[in-house]
Amino acid sequence: MFSDNQKVSTRQLQTLLITDWLGKVVLLLPASFQGASAWTILAGTVVGFALSELFLCLTAHAANGQKTIFFTYVKERLCNWAALLLYLIYGVYFLCHAAIMLYLCGRIGGTYLLPEASGPLMIALPAIVGYYLARGGMEVRGRVSELLAFLIWWAFLLLLLFALPGVRPDHLSDGGGIDARGVMSFSGIVFASFGGIGALPLAFPQVVAECGKEERPKSLKGAGGKALAMVALVLVITFLIGYGLFGQEGMARLEWPVITVMSSTNLQGVFLQRWDVLLVGLLLFAMILSVGTGIYYVSVAGETLGMKQKPAQCGAVALAYLLAVFLSRMDGQRVFSWYRNISFRICVPGMVLFLVILLLTERTRDHRRRADILEKKAGDFNDKNEAELDSL
């Protein structure tokens, strides 16, 4: 029997992060910086993941001082308006996240699985499933992710490795070496793609760490770090194989490079020849779980701002669906540009700024607390000495 305590383990947190990130990064990132050399892209990816790991460490340390729900913690450390602004940023970020995931479900599913189905219908199906996943809270999504995340990740990795025999190493040198400005630009995009790390304090109260209180930040950081490393491995292999198969010019012309890589896979003696269909199915599973995450956190932000849970969830899925339908009528590059401008350039920097301010505030409070303790001890010591002198 399963418990019903609305809690997840650190392992389930890890699988939730894998399903949240995997579909988004392998679809959006290869299509968002086309035209650069392979080594520039790879260097930018490594730097971006290093920045994400640093951000994860800062977030885990912020959880160390969090003894209540995050909204109360922010309000106590800063002020009520700051907490409301931060949760508004969370709401906008996860609304855009749910909408872009629904948009990708509609585009990918309608192109590769059910081309005869209408776009709004292909968006509505994952929206409904995502809504029911969000209604179950973190516990239900944690259970489903724990069952599927590693299966999806391993299958995805194996499908990529099956394409290795067709790689031509000389294609990796197309476009020259590493461009410093390109590395800086792409590393920022990679870092912002994992901006959901900034919202992890919302989930920390529901995470049951398999360790003592003092080791809790380390346990949370470990779960997030493993998820980051697993997604990083898949993304790096995707770039290596994509550039090795198609070269710089070929990658610049492809809308979904990772799916094209899968469609080029051909194993002799294997009955399944349409590997891209299998990949699309795996991606849709991951993205539907990610839709549920977006709807859930939008409703959490809505509850904090005064809404009830069910109306907040219904409003979140309705807004995400309408926004996804609107985006489906736009050009793909305009959609990605819109998402980058709102999520990457506004919401993610806002979350980073708030977390840094909270960490500085917590550090200042610790210094003051230590100074007060030392001052009190010094005062007690002086009083004791004066009492001994008076007795003499």
C-alpha cells in the first residue's frame, strides 16, 4: 500500500527533475543556437551546467534556513511585498513552462504520431493528463516519475548510442574552434533552461530526506546534482552525434535535431525501424509529466496569492492551454524567442536575485546572532569577575 502523506523521497525528487528537464532541453536547446560550431556548443553546455550546479548549491543552502513554508520564510527575512513578487515570478515562470510543454506536445505529437489530428486536440490531451497529475500533488507525480524516469532516460540514451556508427569525426571540426562570445551566450541559455532550480524551495517541505537534519541540504543537492548530470550526459551526446552526422550546416537547417538523429538509426535484424516514433513516445511521457509540474506550481503560487487549490489548478491548465493554442499559430522561432524573453531573461534572473538576497540576509543574521552570543558571554564573564572581586 502507498502512503498518502503528500511527501516525496529524494530519489523521487531526482526523477521529477529528470522528467521536467529532459524533454525541454533536448528539444529546445539544439534548436535555439543553430549555426555555431560543435566545440562552441559543447563548451557552452559544460559552462552552463557548471553554473546550474552552483545555483543548485546556493538553493540547497537556502533550504537549510527554511523551517516553514517558503512564502513565510521569505516574508520573515524580507517583507510581504517581496514574497508576493517572488511568488508572482514563480507563477509566470511555471505558466510559461506548462504552455511551452503543451506546445511541444502538440507540435511533436501532431507531426510524428497523429498528423491527422487537429492541433488544439493534440494540446488538449496532455493538458487533461497534466491536470490530473497536478491534482495528485507531488506524491502522485513522484510515484509516476519514479516508475518512468529511469526507463525513459536509459531508452533515450541507448537510442542515441545506436546512431554512433554513422558519426563522422571530421564533421565535428566544421565551423572552426571555440568562439568565446558564443560560449557565453549559449552557457546562459543552458543555465536558464534549468531555472526551475530556483523554485526547488517550494518543494523542500514535501521532501523526506533519508538522513538527519544537518545532512538535509547535502541530500537535496545530491538528488538535484544527479538529475543535472544525467540530463547533461544526454544533451552532450545529442550534440556530439548530431554534429557528427550532419555537420554544422546540417544542424542549422534541422528543426528537431534529436528526432532526426533517431530517424537515422538503423539496426540490422531489428524489427523496429521507426526509432523516431519510439523516441517521440518517450518524449511525450516526459513532457506530460512536466506539464503536471508546471500546473502544480502555478496553483501553489495562486494559493499563496489568495486562491483556492482547485480553482487555481483549473485556471492554470486553462491559461496554459489557451496560451499553447495561441503559440501553435506562430512560427517556431518566434515561439522560442518569446519563451526565452519571458522565462530566461526575466523570471530566472528574478529567482536568482531573490535567492542571493535571501542567502546574504541569512548570512547577516547568522553573524549578528554570533556577535550577540559572544557579547552576552563576554558580559557574563565580566559580571562573574566583578562578583569575585567584590567577594574579596
